[in-house]
Amino acid sequence: MSIAIKTEERTERSRRDKYFLPYEIRWLLDERRYKLWEKSRRIGATYTVAYGDVKGVIKTPKWPVWFSSADESAAKEYITYCETWAKVFDVVATNLGEVLLDSKHGVTALTLEFKDGGRIHALRSNPRGFRSKGGRVRLDEFAWHDDQQALWMAAQPCVMWGGDVQILSTHNGKQGLFYKFLDAAKAGENDFVVHRTDIFDAVREGLADKIAGRTLTESERQAFIDTLHKNAADEETWQQEYCCIPLDEATAFLTYELIGAIEDAEAGDPSKYAGGPCYVGGDIARRRDLFVLWVAERVGDVLWTREVVARKGISFAEQDAELDRVMRTYHVARVCMDQTGMGEKPVEDAKRRYGDYVVEGVQMTAETKQELANGLKRQAEDRSVRIPKDKDVRDDLHAVRKITTVAGNVRFDAERTDAGHADRFWAAALSAHAAGTGKPTPRLRSLATSPYEQHRTEVPA
């Protein structure tokens, strides 16, 4: 290897280390022809792509870059980045401004021309701009283009004779071509290689430090993330724009908007219990999912969540102990528990301790699930229930999907994750069902007295 080549490699490595974070360097070093970047907002992706494009045009000027953004401001920002990198590479690049590409259809592009003839074009979201073109294709925020299908049909043939394709975007639901490409790539069904950088990855690899201009502590990095989360418009924005989680509100049984409307900072706090009748929903699990007890107190016409017990992998004896604690702590008028499968024995045991008039076992059939889910949704729509402002609760309630099968049957389901199987949703629904089964029944037998009212043996109606 010649001295000149070694020197250039050292210079290039020095530039990368100076300007880029590890996740950006991985993108730049990946020279495969088809790349997808599933990313958070504002992590430097367009800035990184611009560097690679300037370097590529300098090295191979015969392959121009055709960059398409979802809006004009992003196209201008990209060209500005390219001008900056041209100066770093110490090459002459002239900004030609807006160049007419197609007079018939009025298609224009912001164009940067290099001294050896190489060009970088930044197009608006117009598929016609790619027609009869060849070179490198860059589709920025692809999920947010108005017509992804038309844009891809026009852009993909550009690389038939050479060049490469880079698609980068935050998510915009699951209905578009970006999600389909991503899903297929992860299954090995197309040629795209996937890079994924959510806000947590980016901060872990130095984003917040770079923004602050100094080395931060772990607590400062967490505060940076917490501030972004707090200032996101809603949970959907946070999930899609920062966490690389595509959402599909079209099939969500409870939307984030509806969930947000029944959240309250005082819900879920046992110290707020006012001594009124409570209704408990119990979702039974032993290994994979969560054991959940959802306690709600009736205050006037509203069911206020007082406590959500969520435990994973605990024994049935520990589950019994949690229920006993809840029964001692609150004036429980009714308990509805999942009796399906492994729930048979816990329900039988609870009935033996507290009586059939207090404990109801619920078989979670498709018909029953529909009744429970609809009951919880009605309460949410009527604003007659209050739930904690808690991410895990919010995600569980949003996770349930209403699905109509080919045969026309309705079922309710959720993806099983490490966090469970929408167990809090079903516990909340069982609690709401318990509250709707009639007037509170006097509890004639108790393991202990309530800490709120010593020696009381009846639950007030």
C-alpha cells in the first residue's frame, strides 16, 4: 500500500472520529448497495448521509446523487450540509440554486455542482424528478412522503446500471412502503440491510454529550431523554419519532387520545384511598405473563384506580398473599378474576376465603373478552374511570387490537412481549366489570381489618 493511500486512510479515519458518533460511523462504513436506516428524529442521519454523498461524488463523479425529502426545508438543509462537507474535503462545489429538470411538468431540484462535473440534486417529494435518471438514490423521511409507491417506482430503476439506494426515515404507522420494506428486510426477503438507531441508542453513543459540548453524567443523559419524552406532543409522537416503534391507531382498540383523556396524576396512588367500596380485577399468570390486580374505588360516578399490582413469575402462594393484602387494605365489594386454565385453583381458593358473593371467576372466552373490552371502553368514553399516568399502563391499554376474522368473528388480542400480554388491560377490564355487577355486597368474613377503619366488617353500599 502506497504512502499516499495510507495517508488518505488516516485522514478519512480522523475526519470520521472528529465529526461522527459510532452509529453514524457504522452507517458510513457499510458499503452495501441497499441500506435502510430506521431512526429517531434529529440524531444526525441526514448530516451523515450528506458526508457520504459528497465523498462518493468526489470519488465517482459519473454517479450523481438524487436526494428526495418530504419537504423543501429538508432539501435545503441537506444541500447546506453538502456544502459544508465540500469545504471539509477542500473541493470546489458551486451551488446552482434551483435547476429545472423537467420543463413540461415543472420539476426542479436544488443542485450542487463539483469542479469535476459531479452533481448532487435535492428534489422535493416529486416522483417525476427520478424519471430517466441514473446514479445514487437517497430517500429521506420516506415514510412521510405523500406517495411512497409512486416515488419508489420512479426511483428504483435509477440504480440499475450502478449506484446505490439509501432510505432513512422515522416511522409513520404500518401502512406504508417504508414499513413493508423494513419488515421484509428483517425477514431476509429483500436486499436491504437495516440500521436501527432509536433515541436511547443515540444518547448511549454520545448524542446528548455532543449537543451539550461536554461529557455528561448518566443522570444528565437520562434527564435529556426524559425532557424529550415530556415535551413530545403525545405518546404516539414519542413512540414513532424517537423510539422507532411504528403505531397502527387504525386497529388500536383504545387510542392514545382516549387513554390520555382518563389519565390522572392522583390515580394509582394507594394513599388517596378515601375508604369507599373498591372493585378488583385479577389477571392470573405464572411464568410468561404478568399477574395483575387492578383496584378501583368508586367515588361518586367515577372509578378511581387506587393501586395496580403487577408481578411476573411469582408463585401462586405469593399471588394469594397479594390478594389477601388488597382485601385487608381496601373495602372490597367485588373481585372478578380470570378463571381460565391455571386460574381455576386461585379462583376456588379465593372463593373459599371470601365467599362466592365477593369473588367471581370469569372464563375468558372470545365472547367474554368482547364484553369486558367493550365495558372498559364505554367507561373510558364516558370519562367515568381514572387511570394512572404510567407508561406501562398506557402501553398495555393501547396494545389490545380488535380484529375481525374472515368469518366475521371479533377477537381481541395483543402482541406478547417481555412486558407481558396486555395483562393490565384485562385486569382493568375485569375491575370495571366487577363494578358493574350490582350493589356492593357486605363482606361478612375478613382476614383482617382495614387500616382505614378498624373493626369494620361490612362494606358500605
